[in-house]
Amino acid sequence: LNADGTATTRWWKAAYPSKWSGDASDDARSGGFYRHLDAALELLLGEDSEPLGRVPDDLVEVLVSVALGSPAVCALRSFSRVAAISIGHDDELLAAAARVAWGFRALMSG
């Protein structure tokens, strides 16, 4: 996002969430997880969103763990290395990493 906020927002809007889940139907967009996705999209678009609460004491540690070890980040780094493509510059690479993360989410919540 810091490197290219416009490209991030463009990808998020285009891929959201049908490229991740494989299901673009309105029924597939229900539930709490999609409220989080909607809130993230609002932040990317600069729209008014719900106010954030108190900053948790462990925020930095949690963000570092997610930034370094989430399934999406690990997949993106792996795909980027194998395909010799710079991270963040290929929409299909980002979508593939998002699908991996979606798969992990399905395994953990099902």
C-alpha cells in the first residue's frame, strides 16, 4: 500500500472477493468476514468508516506476525520467487496468494 496505493486499491476493488473465494454470488458475501473486507475497502477508498477503538498493547507484535507469517504473505513471497516477478506488481500473483489464504481460512473455520 505504501509503495503504490493506487494499484493496491485498484486490485482490491477488482479482485474483491470473487478471485479469492471462487464465488462471486451475493449469497457468498454474507457474514462477519465480509464486514471486515468492506471496512478495509472503505479505508482504502478514504470513505468514512467506523471509528477505531483503543490501540491494543500487542498491536506491533500481532502486525509483525501477520506481515511475516500469514499464509497470504508466505504464498506471495513464494510465488514471486518462483515466477521471478516483483511482489505487488502482478494482479494474478496477488490473486493466487489471496486464494491460498482463502483456502487456509476455509480449513480453519470449517
